[in-house]
Amino acid sequence: MNIDEKIQLIKRNTQEILTEDELRKLLETKEQPVVYLGTSITGRPHIGYFTWVQKLKDFLTAGFKVKVLLADLHGALDNTPWDLLEKRYEYYSIVITSMIEALGGNLDNFEIVKGSDFQLSKDYVLDLFKLSSEVTVRNAEKAASDVVKQGNNPKISGLIYPLMQALDEVHLNVDVQLGAVDQRKIFVLAREFLPKIGEKPRIEVMTPFIRGLTADGKMSSSNNASKIDLIDDLKTIKSKFNKAYCEEGNPENGVLDFAKIVVMTYKEDKEEEFVIDRPEKWGGPLKFKTKTDLEQAFISKDLHPMDLKQGIAEEVNKLLEPIRQKFVGKEELIKQAYPEE
């Protein structure tokens, strides 16, 4: 795979890269660059996570070393009870590796890192003090505004959060950070302020949001109807998709989002068609080779929402089956990590 092919692979299904020129230079000068994604171990992971897990697979295919930071301290800063952190770390560790495997990714150059294993070191804490002497309260509030739960009476932890995320790039020794577009303000803060403490800015790659299954488009861990949990069974998956907001001919919905960004990308990589097993009385099976074909069929109303929902439910079930299998016999872990559910 040449550099242009690697860049195209990294760019697909992304919303923004800061900057593409820096990415090209990195690929030209370093044999195995390092990328990381940090995820705060808060609510239970859902199918929206496949958006960035798929990008991690793309980075692995492009020859990167991939690190996933399971940010237990960030989880605490974002109001996760301290006594649940260890069990949630264990839960997330199983989930993320299983998701990459479900998409056919190779784990040879993949590593999971626990935040508290390095974020409590003397060097890290000293850098945190240094960075805090450069970043204003206004800077930190702005950076955290799209990510940290602020509430009516914000805590100091919300200001520490974006500073730690910036420093993670340094102490994980990475070249690139991957995250959803809601991380943009933190990425910009890192690029602006890391040089002030003698560190280079990193390349930032952002994925778009996948809308949730409800009409408001929010996929929230706290709203069960808005998302598919990664260990939901087929009956539950079908029930949630059947109730999902999906207006005929209107592409602005979470069902089509997931179909285009995750399912069709997965199918295209495997050189397979997405087949919807529609009954003969309604015209017979539908087959799609590209996400453009799928979207156009939906917009033109050749593809009915119920047919799309049923087809996607089957594909999601296939993706989730190996993840569910990893949790067989681990029911107690699930209860300990998420006792309120």
C-alpha cells in the first residue's frame, strides 16, 4: 500500500483532519506511526462505537501501531463512581478488542493502555502543572464544553479533563489522535498549548457522529431506546430498530447513518453486497454494492424504511454475535460494572 492509498484509507468516513499535509509528511518520514484513541470508561458502549473502531481497523491496515486508552481517571472526572472504575475497565477491554475482531481487524499491532497506569507518574503530574499554568479557565471550559458533563454547578474536574487529554498524546508517545468531532475543541487546545511546554502538536483525525435511533438524533448511553447495546440479543435489536425514527425518503436518521458508515464500509472491504431479504410479494431481495446506491434507493423511496430496518438488524446481529460470546459466563462482571442497569 503506497502513501496515497494509506491517506485515502485514513480519510474515509472522517469529518476533518488537522492536518492532511502533516499526515502525509508523517507517512513519508516514519515507517510505523502511532495513533491512539482515548475513551472515558463511563456508560456502556453501544453500536455507535463502531464508527471509530472501524477507523482503528483502517489505521491497522495502513501499517500504524494502534493504542486505545481506556481512561479510567477521565471516567472519574466525568462523574463515574470511583469504585466502579476497575470493573468498567475490564468490561471495556473485552468490548473494544472484540469489536475490532468482529470487523476482521488484526490485533498484532494493537495495544490497550490503562490511564491510571501512567497518568499518576511524577513526570505526567509535573506536565499537568506546567500546562495548567498556560491554559486559562476560559480555555479549559471552552475545550471541555462539548465533552464533559458540566451541569449548573461545574466541578474543577471538568477543567482538568481536557488538559489531561492533551498530555496523553505526549505520554503515550503518539503521532496521531483519533476521536469524534465533539473532541475538536480539545484537539485544538492540545495543538495550541502543547508547544508552550516544549512539546510538538499532534495530528488530529475526527470521525462524524452517527445519529441515534430516536427522532432527536442523540445516541446516548442513558437512553436505552436511542442505541443498540453491544450485547443485545436479536429480539432486542429487531425491536429497537422497528421502533427507530426512520422517515421514508428522508436520509437524516440513525438507521441509514449506521448502514452507510459501518455496514456498507464493512461489506465493501469484504467485497460483498448488502442483501436485504425482502419477500417476493414486495419485490424480492434488494442488493447494494455501495453506500451511495443504498442512500439513493432510500431517498427515491425504492427502499422502504421497514426493509432497511430489517436488513440492518440482521447485519448488526452478525457483528454483535462474537461480542456476545465473549461475555458468556461473565454476567457477574456486567452487573458489577453497571449495577444500576
